[in-house]
Amino acid sequence: MRPATRLSQALLYSCGAFFANPWKVPVHLLVGDTYAVGYSHFRRDHHTSANLRLHLACCLLQLLGNFGLLHTLDAMLGYQGIVRPVSLVSGVSWALCQLLCPAPPACRALAAAAIAAAYAMAPHLVPGHSIEFFAFGAMTAAMLPARAPKADPCRAGLSPVRWLPALLIYFGHWLALERGLAHVAGGALAHWKMEVNVGLLALVGSASLLTRPVAASTAVGAYAGRAAHVLTGQPHLYFFSLAFLALGCQAVSHALTGERVRARRRRAVAHHRQHGQLRPSLCRRIPSLLGAGLPATPAALPLRRCGQSRMPIEQH
């Protein structure tokens, strides 16, 4: 793998593949795929109604965690008002990407509105279990509809006997491990915050440089990030770990619905950048399509078709 690709891969996966940050859009301009490519891959791997609903719930979790993290970084720099530079630059650039992409106008507007709403909500988000309970509730609600099209291969997977235990195990083990560690060693490394932060970045960065970085960086970021939060009490590490918890939620979504993610290794980084940056616009197609999944091509949508120009945004 070329050094430039390694660097791009590390920047993407070590910071949370779906989290926006000030440098994400410029990097996408250099190495990301187009919207047309992103849509074709997204549709291929997320074409059933159940998986789309679950990914919409994951998208909401990502937005809350993303702007919660950006808000804590702004607070560390002394900005806590309406204008918060790190959050504002990240949010405006990301929203502009949604508005300028060739998705249907309603999708672009909803995507930008969701980003703005997350920005406005960020000061009210605090570390705790409320966001995880929200995510569990959103994914449960996503699986509740009892009806599905006959052509939907996930029809059998809609039975609560299959998906409810899986969600309870995923979120339950996460909360149990956190509470157990907090009981045994909560705040034990409060005087070693800098060392813990550097060690965490080294761990996640190393996992992000592997040939197949997704699973490794997700596991390290989620468990090590949350452990670092419990041991040091730093709020930004709580929100940082949510980037990887949400990636785990997506893996659970694919496992429950039986849809595999198929990405060629040679183009995996560019594809993941496109999918992560433009995901709000892609996911905002979902509300009117919950019953039948996504159309085979952007042209099949009732609004305008996807253009061929290079996107000025980055996606996962």
C-alpha cells in the first residue's frame, strides 16, 4: 500500500470513519470517490428495508456522538457559546457537502438540517448512558414493523426472537463492562490524562494502519476509548468511543439482516471516505422508501438523478 494511502487510511479510521472533523472534507476532495460510486455501493450493501431503518438509527447515533465530541473539544479551547469554531467548521463544511451533492433536493435539505440539529443539541449532551439507551431504543423501533415486502430477504429476520436478544447482548455487555470497570477502577488514572490520551491515539492509530483496519480499529476505539474515559473521567473520550460503538451497531445491523459489505481492498479507503462523508444524504433517502428499500440506481428515485461530477465532500 502506498504511503499516501496509508496516511489517508489512518486519518479516516483513527478518528471514526463516520465522524466529521475540520480536515475530513479537504481530504475527501483529494482521495474520495464520487457520489455516484458511493450510492451504487451503498445500495448494493444496504438495499433491504430492515437494514435501512437500522442504519438510519446508527446515523443518528453518529451525529450525536460526533457533535458531542466536537463540543467538548471547543470547550477545552474555551468556546462554549453558540459559535464554537471546531464544531462550526466541521458542521458547515459537512452540510455544504450535502447541499452541493447531486442527491435529490429533499434529501440534501434533510441531511443538512440533521447536521444543524446535532450542532444545536451538542451543548446539552453529557457523558452517561442516555445516548446508548437512545440508540437501543432507535434500533428496536427500527426492527418493530411486522410487515415487509415479499422480496425483502430480511423478512424472516424481523422476528423479535432473533433480533431482540442480539441487541440486548450488544448493548448489555457494553454497559456491564463500563459499569464494572467504573466500580473497580473509576478515575484511577485521573492524574495521567495526557499519557492515557497519547496511548489511546497510538493504539487506535496502529489498528488503523492494518491491511484490514475496520474491525480492529472499531474494537480498539470502542473498548479502549470507553475504558480511557472511565479511568480518567475525560468527557471527550466518551464521545470519541461513540464513533466506534456506532460502527459496531452497523455491524450488528448487517449481521441481523444478512447483508454483507463487499468492498475491494484496493478501493476500500476511497469508498469508505465517500460512504462516511455523504452518508447523511444517502440515508435521508430512507424515510419514503422504508417499505421497499432503495431503488437500484439513483435514476430510479422520483426526484432528479445522481450527477457524474466529483463530490466536494467525503463519505465513509
